[in-house]
Amino acid sequence: MKDKINGILSEARNKISESASEGELQNVKSAYIGKQGSLSLLMKEIPTLDVSLRPEMGKLLNQAKNEVKELIDEKRMELKLKASEVSPDFDCSVPGIMPSAGGLHPITQMCYDLNDAFRSMGFEIFEEDEITSEMYAFDKLNFPPNHPARESMDTYWLEGHDSGSTNEKLCLRPHLTGGSVRYMQTHKPPYRFVYPGRVYRNETTDSHHERAFFQYEALIVDKDITFTSGKVMIQSILSKVFGRDVPVRMRSGFFPFVEPGFEIDMECQVCGGKGCSVCKHVGWIEVMPGGSPHPNVLRAAGLDPDEYTGFYVNIGLDRLVMMRYGVDDVRLFHSADLRFLKQFR
């Protein structure tokens, strides 16, 4: 047994000395002191020895294993020091290579610009989790029980949480408006806040639509809010984002959570209103729904609709970025293609 230990130890010393990399050292460690290593297997033979020899052989084996471990640690440190040595051919006077500069994603930059614009008008920034319940996504927003938006063909329901009461059913938020109700429930009126974030819809992607995209919601609620105030707010936002006045039009539209409701369009900035594939050749592109919060939504938030009114808009952030930079395919912003994104640094 003693000769076996000395022979294995001598072999391990040579292997450690010859190792030229961390990987080779790790192989030596496994071969000699790992669970199936030579010295570890010898430990299993101790019980078969004469009782008088067991203490001595056990001590020798432990000493051998400790020596191998120490030699490996020393060799590892030696390799690290060698790797950090400066080559004699290295010329420190040669100019280095500048690292590639990063930058904000154009959608993130647009969000920050809007935050600045709204803060200048006295708005608070609100954020919330991306998972919500059916109660806040639909019930408190005046969606009827049989509304198609509640179906899985539109909304991503979470497996294992897609049944039960409306408070128990969970989904990826299909819009931000439910979070606005939650904000009003936990704050005191009047309200002036914006709510940026990513939302999710189960729909086919194309040049104008994505399954996961960004919205930017703004809501004012007070006792004396006029419709004109809402339109001025929209025009102020767009002029701030684009650095100039942008033609806006408002068309009647139906949304369960506003009454009256409007489709708010801006002049297509890709073609300047002349008509192109982005605006479907009409010169206008829808960027946000808007209107006064529905009385049922105000009631869900704990407000008296006879006392309070307001104005709401939900900006399609991706589309607004398309207009700012003249991009004709929204999928480019979500592609992670650095050749495309480098243009916006």
C-alpha cells in the first residue's frame, strides 16, 4: 500500500508540473483526488488492511491528497501570474481601440422624452407589474362579460391561473388602462399622471403590429376638465416630441372605458401626409385612442362621475417612434438587429 501511494504521488507531481492550462490542472485533480481518483479509490482499500496498518496508511493517504491539492493550487497561481505577464513584444505607446459605444433604444428614448414633456406639465410617472387580473384588465374598465378581448385569441392568459373568479384569473396585461384604475384607487384626486409600459396581444405580427409592444397612457381627472384641455395636451405632446406642430384630427370611436371616445390621428410623418404604405395611403395614422373616462370606470376607481370628469389618451409608443424616424416596419425595433439600432445612438 505504501509503495502504491508513493508511486501515485510521484506520478501526480509530474502531471501537475507538466500542466499548461487550467483545464489540464482540473483533469489532474479529477484523476488523483476526485471521487473516482487514484488516491480516493485507495481509501476504500483501508478497511481490508490489517488493523495495525490502517492508522498509518490512512494518515499517509490523507497527506498525499493534501500535497496534491496544495501543488495544484500553487500551479494554478503560477499559471495566472504567467498569463498576466506583459509580452516583451507589447508596445504600450500604440493607441488602443476604443470600445463600441452603446446608446438608448429609440423606444426607450421616446419614453424618456415623453416623461420630460409630461413632468413639465405637472404629471406624475406611474409604473406597475406586467401581470394583471381579469378584474383590472376588463371588469373595472366596463368591458361586457362576453367581449371578445377576454378570449385567448386576443389575451395571453397564464396557464394554471386562467380560471376562477375574475380576481384570480391572471394574464399579461393587454393594455395599461387597468393600471390607471389601480392608481386612482390608491391616490387622492385630482389626478395628473402618465403610465408607460409594455403590453401583450395575441395577434399576427406584420409591419404595423407586434405581439409585445409599448404604450404610453396619460390621464387627467378633476372636477372641471374640458374637452379642449385634452386636445391641447395632445398637440403639446406631439410638438414636444417632433420639435414642431403636427396636424392632428379626432374621429369618433368606441372604447368601453371612455364616453365619449375618439380615434386620434396624426399626419403621417413618413410621407408628410401624401400617402404611403405606413399610413395605408390615406396620409393619416392612428396613434392613440382617447376620450373622457366612462362613468363606470370612475365608479370602479371610487369616484363620483357626477362630480369628476377627465381626459384620457393611450399613445402607441412604437408607432410614434416610427413617425419620428420615418421607419416603415415596427418589427425592426424589436429585432435586436444592431445594424439597425446603431443608427439611433
